[in-house]
Amino acid sequence: MKPLIVANWKMNPLKRKDAEVLFRRVYKGVMNVNNADVVICPSFVHLPILGALARATSVRIGAQDFFWENAGPFTGEVSAGMLQNCGATFVIIGHSERRLYLGETDTMVNKKVRMAVGSGLMPVICVGARMRGREAPKIIARQLRAALAGVVPARAQNIAIAYEPIWAIGTGDPETPEGAVNVRAHIKKILVSLFGVQKGGVIRVLYGGSVTAENAGSFTGSHGAGLDGLLVGGASLKSKEFADIVRAILR
Ligand code: PGA
């Protein structure tokens, strides 16, 4: 399975020019990498320019969110088709910051997942508990089952799951590789129960939360814990560090 590395730029950078420069630098750092899928998710306003720049490269573009309808009276929202017209092929869904600040629920996440798979955008579905402890696997199972309700097995290979424990996001306190691999096994079990061994088994499960160039290789790659990729926030805004992360997981 090709590893998937997703850069979540969140609400950064401020200027379009800076987004362009960052994209060019990231591309320079990863241009010789062809055994991994590298995806950059900028803000909506930088998507058109980055989509155009990425067209001639191996880097793919994703959005950080979208809406579950095609068109209509949905003030402030952006559709899957609009994203695709800008060159996006991926979309992050259900990030904990959206669940926390925008009140995104499991039901809303599910509508977005179904719209994404129906329109050919690959969703990167984020799951993870607020706290460490015995409740965490139950919370993850609930989020996962809710997100995937109504998705048919035939579409399952067009999905990726990101395990992002909320306590690890932006804190400098990442999950341990052993912890992440246990959660991956838990998630895989649920995926297989929903979609069968063949279809569920090919879904990539990423880790996200305080990933750095230093710890990336411990989660993925031949010496790592066996995760299928990474979702990178803060460190993806530093082009050299992000390129080092991509290289670390290919070692
Ligand atoms: P972080 O963010 O790498 O800055 O912890 C990860 C994420 O929120 O996707």
C-alpha cells in the first residue's frame, strides 16, 4: 500500500504569495518521491492557485472541509464540484477543530463522507478522543461507524482514516507508535467488519498529532509501527521539515 502523507495547513498562511512560495518549496523537497501520495490541503482561498500549480506536479491538492450538497442556498459553503474544479482530489472531513469550534456532528460528518465518495473526492476522515483512557476506543468506534454509515463496500477503497487523538494535536505530545498501531488495529477491525477483508483491508489508516521529522519514521515506513501514512499540521508549514517527514516514512 502506498503511504499517504497529508499536509493540513489549517488557517495558514496569510498571503496568497506565501502559500505559493510554500507550495513550490514543498514540491522541490518531495519531487523525486514517487512511492508515496503527498497531498497538500490549503485554505479555500488558496486552493485555486495551488490547484493550478499542482497540475504539473505529483503533489495532490485537498480541501480541509466542504459541504454535503451540490449547489443551492447554503451561505458560506463550498461544494465538492467547486473543489474539483479547482483541482482538489482529496478532502479532510470531521477534523476535531471543526467538531469543536463549528459544532460538526457525526451526522454531518457522515453526510460529507457520502457526498465525497459519491463525487470522487477521497475523504480523509478524522477520528479521535479528547482524552487518553478506556473510553477512547469506544469513542473512535462510534465516530467511525457513524461516519461510514451507508457507504457501500465498492466505494471503500476511496477512503482514508486519520487517527488523531485530540490531546496530541498541536501539543508536542504525540501518541506513542505502539498506541497508534493498537488503534490502527482497532480501526482496521471495524473497517473489515463493515466492508469485508478485501475492501476494508485496503483502507489506509493514518496517524496525526504532533508529527515531526524526528518522530515520523517511528509511526510509518519499514522501521516504523505500521501506520499507512500521516496527517501533518504544524510541521507541514515548514517546507524542509515536511520534506524530511515524507522521506522519513519512505525509509
Ligand atoms: P499537528 O496537527 O501536526 O499540528 O499536531 C495535526 C492536525 O490537526 O491534523
